[in-house]
Amino acid sequence: MKKHNFNAGPSILPRIAVENSAKAILDLNGSGLSLLEISHRHKDFQAIIDEASALFKELMNIPDGYHVLFLGGGASTQFVMAPYNLLQTQAAYLETGVWAKKAIKEAKLFGNVNVVASSSDKNFSYIPKGYSIPADADYFHITTNNTIYGTEIKHDMDSPVPLIADMSSDILSRPTDVSKYAMIYGGAQKNLGPAGVTFVIIREDILGKVDRKIPSILDYKIQIDNGSMFNTPPCFAIYTCMETLRWIKGLGGLKTIQAMNEKKANLLYDAIDNSTMFVGTAAREDRSLMNICFVMKEDYKEKEDAFMEFTKTKGMVGIKGHRSVGGFRASTYNALPIESVQALVDCMHEFENENM
């Protein structure tokens, strides 16, 4: 049975990236050595990280003055590194979900944190509007896509202070005006690669403005000076990122990716909106293109478990919603083919017809 992978992360990757990574595990570039065995100081690995960085810069049109880093520790480590390096007096944060809350918690260890707005009053089902960003903040931090709640900031906002964005789950899903951000970071395990590597895109001129001493491993300047190799980087994960970036370029870049993602999301949202049994959980104007959350309408709540079991018989994987929301979540990341979305829509229709 064909599997349709809607996992929220780690998640589906381009098949060609998986296959080429598997080949490299057996033999990298005809060297007779596995990708897992070579030194990160070897010229073959230097070529890999150089190409991955160059592709990132090309696909996202990253301006001069920015650096691309591949680090360990996941986005959760960036919750610490960002304020450690950048928070001198106060920082501003937008609270839009669990991961934004975690980032806020860590930032409070380093200084005052101004939560300018929150959508917690409605279980993070919308993106706050109409808030002000304090002009005296050291930076303003946002989480662009909220995997648990299915909301997304889909525009590149103007900010009077350096803008920092956690783009773990929507990086490379659309064109992004990087010049509006001082820093973009995220875990790779959604649209970019396997778990184990974290990307950081950072403008160098925001560094060196705090008076605290920073441990070397957590110092962005030291990581930049060492080309992401202050310590041994996650070599395999970086290789797969390179393969994924090659795949995106081969498709035609981020405008092509965006069109694909909008088509997939519209297909599923239309099915939800026209359903007599299912209903979406996120505010329509803030719906994510990456994580589509929905539940059974009140009259059919008792059928949720039955639908979940039914989807399994149709090869659906990973559509159980997060426990804080319940219901269902279909993650439609870049590598998910539209055929899988259509299969889920057909599954929903079939279940409705049999259970109305």
C-alpha cells in the first residue's frame, strides 16, 4: 500500500534527496568511504557545506552582509543563542504558540521581555494584529508558522528594530525578503533535511553589541569565523540539506514551490470548508500552508477515532492532531506530492458518505 506521509516533523523529504543520501552513506563520490565516515575537515565535505550555503543564498536571494550557518542543537538552542548574543536591555516577542512561548521563556533568562501581543486567549488559533513593536527593543522575535495550531505569518513585515524569525516549519516554502530580517533560523526537519541540523541566516552587523561574555560554542561570531565548524557539524544532515536545495532549484525555485504549496493547501481547505462533517480550527485569514488543522464538527465528535482508523487503511500517516488541539493535522510540506493531498480528500469524502 502506498503511504501518504503527513508527519509534522521529522517529515517527508524529496525522494531524490533520500536516495542520493542513501548512496552517499555507502560511498561518497566514489571515495570508497561512507559519508558517515569522512572527516568534516575533508575537502569533499567542505565542498558539501559550501554548496549548501551557496544554494541557500541563491534560492533565498540572501543579500551581502549575511552568513548561513549549519549548527546543532535544534531551534530550541536558538531560543537561547539569540538572546545570549543579542539581548542587552529588552527584547520584544510575539506569542503565537507553544514554540513562541518556549522562546520567550528562554529569553527571560537574559533580560526584560516584552510580549507585544498573544493569541493564547483563543488557543493560538489566529495571528495577533494591530500591535506596536517598541522602538527601544534590541530585537523583535516572531515564529512565522505554528505547526501545532496551523497558523502562519505569510508576509515579510516591517520592523523598527532587528527582526528575528523562527522559520522552522515554513522556510523555503515561498519567496522571502531576507533583507527585512536580521536573523532567520530553524530546525531543518520540515522542508530542508533530516533532524540534527539547524540553519541560521544572520546579518553580521547585529553582533557584538552585548556586554556579557558568551561561551564559544554559543557565539555566532565564532561560528561564522569557523564556517559552521567550530566543532564537528552534523555532516549527514547537511548533505541531505544540500540535496534538498538542489531539488528545489531543479524545480524552478521558490516561486514554483509556493505555487505548489498553495495548490495543495487550497485543495484540502476547500474540502474542509465544504464538508458537513469536518471543520478547520485556525482563523481563515491566518491559515497555514504547511500545517492544516481540522476537527470533526460537534455533531460528529464521536466519529474522530473511527476516522483516524479509516485513514490508516488508506495509507495515511501522521494526521493525528497535537494533543493540545485534538482532531487532525495534515502537514503539507514542500516534498509532499499533491496526489497525497488528493488521496486524503478522497478519504474524507468516502468516510463522510459512509457515515452520514
